[in-house]
Amino acid sequence: MTPTLLVGLHLHGERVVLVGAPEVLADRRARLEAAGAVLVEVAPADFVEEHCAGARLVMVQDDDPALVDRAEAAARRMGALFYAHDRPARSDVSMPALVRRGSVQLGITTEGRAPALAARLRTELERLLDARVADLADRVAEARERIGPEAAQLVAESLRVAATLRIASAGDAPATLLTLHVIVDALEGGGGAPPSPAEVLARKLEHEIAGALGGAHPGVQRVTLSALDPGSTNCGRCEECGTWVTDRDRPEPQTALTNGARVSGRLLCDEHLPPGHRWAF
């Protein structure tokens, strides 16, 4: 088993060499095209080292050990990342089971231990996440773009949006709960006249979410605004980067906020905690 870190690889406009028979390349081809890669498909019998020149990634979808050896050696000489199907120890990247709905992507990996389980989970997620998820993501993105210029006078430091999508079933009718946690820091001296910056942003997001669900929807409730008060609530700013965090070593942590803890009296977020700390990222 090779431990895996799930990250995104930006391949737009990058040369990617895909080695294998055309009939086995369909899934890899579709993923790479969706990522905007410049594909070079090569049949196993035609592969030569020169194909790897200028490539960002070389992928081999073939079981011939000699071909894998030649392709890996060529990729490494050319400074390219390398991937060989079903050979995680030889590969720089992995290809997790993928569920994609527009710009929404979910990757599933069992680190090679249970590929059948990963495939089953993908099937279940494909059933649960329909096209409305992609439409919702597009609408929220459009709303953020429209809010940008207007909010420039109202928002300083950060606009932090974290979304958690939970799927449940109520009889035969699937229910979708979207929880948005938004932190808005207002500019000092911004006028203070109602509505507040947080209210402006919250109402716009509320409107867009309702629209994505098809207009007036009984499940869309009013957005509740809560003040972040370090004096009465387990919250505060990271003393390194200023991110709003909650101290996970204290009672009643605010789970919508970034994890953090105090070290030598200083409140730090998970990215600035010392390595090895139990709440470190």
C-alpha cells in the first residue's frame, strides 16, 4: 500500500503523453480532455523516448513490463511526472475513482487496497449527486462574481465560504441540505448604516441558493447571522495569519471555523500549529 495525498493537478495547456491501445484509454482520455490537457496518444508498439519531450505527464495504460520500464525511464529523463496503471509504487500520481458533475468533482481512493469498494462508492455517489449539484455550484459562483465589485467597499481581509453537502433520504424523496458558513469582516469606518455587509452578502447567497433549487422552495429558510465574539464564544483570530479559528482544546468548539489551538499562549490555526500537534493540518 502506498499512502496517497489527494490533490488537484493543473494540466490546462500542458502536454500529456497517453500510451495504450485506443480501446482502453477512454476514461483517461475523457478526464484529461476535461482538464484541458494537450493529449498525445501513442500505441504501445509505437512508443519512443522522444514522445516524452516537453511532457508534463506520461501515462501508461498497458501491462507490458518492458514498456512500463522504458516509458518510466524516458519520463524521468525528460522531467515529467509518470503514471503506470495498477503500479502505484512506480507512479507519481494516482487516478482515484471520480464522480464529476460540472465543476463539482469527488475523488475516491482506498489507496489500492479495495478498488472494488471505491468503484461501488462512486456508483452510489453518482446516483445521489445529480445535475442540480453542478447547477448549484455554477449559480453560487456567478453570485460571488456579481457580489465582488459591490462588496469591495464592504469587505476587508476575507470572505471565507465553506460548503458541506449532505444527502439523506426521506422515503422515496431525496432531500438535500446545503450548509454555508460565511465570515465577513467589514471595513472600519464603513458607515455602519443598515443593512450590514454580512446581511447584504447573506441575502444574496440565500436568493441564489433558492433560485438554484427552483425558486421559492419550502426547504430554504432564512439565513441566520451570528456575531463572532471571542469574549463569549470559542473563537478568535490566528496570531500568525489572522484566520478565524476555534480552539479545539476548549469546550464548545465552533465547527464551522478552522481548527486551531493555543501553543505557549498564542492562538494558532491548523496550518501554523507546530508539526506533530494533534490539530495541525
